[in-house]
Amino acid sequence: MGTKGKVIKCKAAIAWEAGKPLCIEEVEVAPPKAHEVRIQIIATALCHTDTHPINPKFKEALFPVILGHEGAGIVESVGPGVTSFKPGDKVIPLYMAQCGKCKFCLSPLTNFCTKLSLVKNPIVDQELMQDKTSRFTCKGKPIYHFMGTSTFTQYTVVSDINLAKIDDDANLERVCLLGCGFSTGYGAAINTAKVTPGSTCAIFGLGGVGLSAIMGCKVAGASRIIAIDINSEKFTKAKALGATDCLNPRNLHKPIQEVIIEMTKGGVDFALDCAGGPEAMRAALDCTTAGWGTCTFIGVDSEIRGLTISPVELIMGRTINGTCFGGWKSIDSIPKLVTDYKNKIFDLDILVTHTLPFDKINEAFDLMNQGKSIRIVLTF
């Protein structure tokens, strides 16, 4: 390509400060350095995680920044030392790195990698490249990266350990969802909760992650899947994907956990919280059965500071766990999930409620924040 080794000027959505709409600006994207890859983003979806840094209550964000972490694109050029990618490859950027060499990557017990800070909030981690500099410039100012991906731009630069090569015939407007939302919910059920055949499950929160968790429970063979959301309009899709029961806590005369315990004669085997607020987290734990019930936390409200748990709840045989990116080892797993989608093992199409041009990104955020969408895909 004629752009190799040169700065590329393109459109990107920049968050200049918290609480303000994103601005479509012309940015300069530097060529990739050693072990980096420059990608033309073809499609990017919105995720609630993209709203955390621009929430004025979230104090850890750095500005200005190019957000976005659920995208798919085509390799434009590679830096020195890159052996796994070549120009023209279809790829999905990954906020969960996989270096393949650290103690976490070498362990089958986790999908963490030491390249992702295990101390800091992963939402604000990876705000610069490995050499602590940015590849983005706008109006003469360096712009921060986001989660090692920054997909709200026509071109981005990522580390080669934050990237998965996928099939050449993959539909990028759909498989971009594998960069976060679908993989997180689906994997939470299969890899983290390890839902078993014939089991009962409760899913709290029916956004893209929650609906994907329903798909995971169904594939795992759950016999009863109870879907919970305060927006009853989401129940049609939940049932289409395998939910057997749908409950709106606002329409009940007693706490949701009590209703679920009555319905299941003592509580569910698996509860998965994809909502992340303190009430949903509490209800998810409370509705699991004594003896062996497992509660998996997936969604995290950026403002939540803690959850009070009595040791008795754990002594009574309940387990609490959490998941990041659905437990998938990213570079190894994403190409296989792309193949599974092509083989119709699960349906990504039902999750996409809107497809909009990239310059309507602020309208897309409004739709998401108003609960009028499941997943919105932006195309360039």
C-alpha cells in the first residue's frame, strides 16, 4: 500500500473532556513501531464501557482520548518484528492482550496476561503504546489510546499481542461484536460459570452481554433460563435466544430474588449479573441455591464501590466469581468464535439493532443510553 511508513490523516471521534459529546476530527495516525500493527477499522460497535471515561463521575480517565474497543478491520501495515500479520489480513483488535509467554498466558486457569495491568482498572489501562507514547495526534496534541484498541477512528495502531487474525470471508460488521460484548456474555456462561446441562440459570440485564449470556446458557444445555430486566421490550429477543421465563422487577410485588427462589424451589444453579448495579448484584447472589449455587459478576457499574457479603452466604455453599472478556484467551479463541458464527452455532445478527454511519456516533450514544438499542454498529 502507498501509505506504508507514512503518517495517515483520517477521521476519528475524540473525547476532549468528560460530559461532552465526541468530536469528529481529522487526526494523524503514525506508522506502527516494532511489534505494532496499523489497521483500517471497517466497523465498530458501541459498548457501555465506552461511556465510563466520559462520565464526569469517573475520575480515572485521561483526555483527550479516542475511545472504542469493539471493532474489526483490515491490516494496513506492520511494524518491525511482526510475523503473524500482513497487509490485507482481516483482524479484530483485543483489549485483553495475550503475549503467550507470561505465567498467566501459560496457565489454563485464566485469560489474563501481564501486559494488562492487574492492579489498575482495565478500562483506563493501555492508554499509551508499550513505549509510553501515542500514535495519534490532533491539532498538534498527542491523543490517548483506549484499552489498547481505540476503534473510534478510521485507522488505529495496536500491539501485535492485542490482535487476532480471522477468516478472510468474515463479515466485519458482525464479528466486531466479538471484540467485547458477545464474547464476554457467551464466555461468562460457558467458561466462567461453566453452566451444566439440565441446570437452571438467571440472567440479570438483557443488553448485548446479557443476551449473549443467554446464548451461552442455551448452548451449555441449561433447562431453564430466567431473564431479568427493567425494560420489558427486551423480552422478545431474550425468548427468541432461549430464555424460558422473563421477569421485570418493577412489575413484581416482592423482591426479584424471592420470586426466583419460589419459581425454582430454592434458587437457581447459576446466576449471571450483566447489569452491574448494586441491586442486581445483590439479587443475583441471593437467588442462587444453597449447596452449590454459583454467582458470576460480568457487568460492573463504574460507580459501585463495594458489595456487603455475609460469610454465612459462602459457608452455605455458594460461590462468587467474576469474568473479564468471558474467560477467552483472546488471540487463541476469537478466530474459533468467528468460525462458530459462520457455522451458525450462535446468532450475532439478532444483537445488532442499528447500523449507522460513523459520523452519527453521538446519536448512537444517545440511543444506547436511552436503552433503545442492543448493539449499534458504526461503519466508515
